[in-house]
Amino acid sequence: MGLVVLLATGVTSLVSGHPSDAWVFTLHAVAGVVVAGLLAAKLWRVRNRVRSRVSVLLALVAGGALLSGIAWVFGASLRLGPWGLLNLHIGLGLLVAPLLVIHLRSRFRLPRRADFRDRREALSFGVLLGAGIAAWRVQGAVNDALDTVGARRRFTGSREEGSRQGNRFPVTSWVADDPAPVRPETWTLTVRGGPEPLELTYDELTPETSEAALLDCTSGWYSEHDWQGIRVGDLLDMAGAEGKWVQFRSVTGYRWSFPLAEARDALLATHVDGERLTHGHGFPLRLVVPDRRGFQWVKWITEVRVTDRRDRSEWFVVFVSGL
Ligand SMILES: Nc1nc2c(c(=O)[nH]1)N[C@H]1C(S)=C(S)[C@@H](COP(=O)(O)O)O[C@H]1N2
Ligand SMILES: [Mo]
């Protein structure tokens, strides 16, 4: 049960960026503390009679996921090529799912009514939950008192990097996207969804608006900048495009959609803090969508599509684009 809560909140947290989603992260953390306690107790109980390899692997992977999560909270870092400690945490966490399924195949029984009526069980669950919340509180106090790197993190767990310094913040791809630099002479932006596609060349793009917004990557960093560009709503009006969903497509095929109202408020940025975007940050055009996670801020945009139905293929494409 605890592991299922961790998996569900962990996966949900990847698409949570609005401050009103903060509970997802809190629940994930408290459940983590509770499961750490349960796992330690269970390992102690079965210490002399573990038979299957899957069980051992599950214990190792789940333990690793818990430890990496706790280490992150206290400000630890790790360099693993393009990835960091939080990527390791996510990887181990996701690996728990198949191992858990195999592990439970032979052991699982649905909880019976009596299990819920058992006073002692309910009581110990309550105590565990209370201890989890208390541990979470103590963690905050310890981090603050020691002024660790972990103390200065957003509700998403992300830590600040290179804010307000133009292009000097981390360059990241979600999985493997790594296109050749886009040549402005041959690049065009196409807007579909109106009576006719609207096509703009690089020279026809004039940044008209500036907006402060915070990019928060699921690999554990955030960066705040003033972005200059074109309001998506203005572009859609120019194209006469109408519909319910707006999709932003990269030269690589990478793409993501947003509901019309939210997309209209978003920015297609050409500049960051007054500097022209570098290739790594999405030159010539990248999306700026406040309160959405970094992977939704599509880079190297070449097309905007307005449609009535959401394109579900993007959930798959963002994982394989560039491979
Ligand atoms: N086309 C495309 N856009 C992308 C990505 C990608 O892999 N391909 N990665 C996303 C991710 S995961 C993040 S965190 C941000 C990172 O932007 P930055 O490299 O400018 O910091 O871009 C997003 N936009
Ligand atoms: Mo990201």
C-alpha cells in the first residue's frame, strides 16, 4: 500500500508544477518516511528466511530509492553523466513497480474486512503516520538549522541554478533530444488551425513582450528569468486559429499540448534576460509556460497546432524523440 502511494505520488509529481500541487510532494515525502519504517521492520522480521532473488532485489531497489530520496532532501548531489541524484531516485522508484508485481504475484491477498476492524492494526497505522509527519517536520527544522543545500529548495524539491543570468543556466533534454543547431535562414514557424496556415520567417519574429517565469526541471533544478518573445494568444489571433488544444512541436518531433486558455497566456520566447537564446536553450524559439514542469517547455519550436482533440501520441513521443 505504502509503495503504491509512493509510486502514484512520485509519478504525479513529475507533472506537478503549480503551487497548489504542493500536497503531492508532501504526501510523497511522508509516505517515504512511513515506508522506510515499514521496510526496516519487515526486513528485520524476514531476515532469516528470504528465499527469492526478486525479494532481495526489491529490497535493494526500494531501499536505494528511499535513501536517494532522503539524501536529496538533505541537500546531497551526485553526478552521473547527464543525470543527477534525483534522476537516480526516479529510476529506482520506477523500477520498484515491476519488481513489486513479481514479488506479490505469489504472496498477495486482498485485505479482509477484519483487517480494518482490527484496533491494533489501525492504531499502529495511525502511530506510523504520525511518526512520518513528525519526521517530515523535524527534517525541515534540521535542514533550516544547518542551512543545508536541501533547505533552499522549492516545494517541488528543485534547487536554484543560474537565475537572471541570461543563457547561463543548465541545458537539459528530457530523454535524448539533441538536434543540430537550427539555421534561421531556412527555419519557419507554421501556425495551423486557422482558415490557412500562417507562416513566419525568422526575420518576421519581433519580441514584443517580456515576462518573468520560472523553469523547474524534474531532474531537480529551477531557474528564474525574464523571457522576451511573442504572446501565443497574439499569434493565434494573427492566424485566426480556433480550437480547444494548442500543441507546440519541435524540429525534432518532440511536442506537448495545453488547453487553449493556458496556451494563449504562454510565451514563445526568442530571448532570455535580453540575450538571444543559445542553441542549447532552444534557439530560435522556445515555449515559456509558467507553473508547468520543464519538460513541457518545448525547445526549437517550428510549429503550433490548434485542434479540438488532444494528440495522445505526445505522451509516447517525448520519451523516444531523439533516440
Ligand atoms: N524539443 C525539446 N524540448 C525540450 C526538451 C527536449 O528534450 N526536447 N527537454 C525539456 C526539459 S526536460 C527541460 S527541463 C527544458 C530544459 O530547458 P533548458 O535546456 O533551456 O534548460 O527543456 C524542455 N524542452
Ligand atoms: Mo527537465
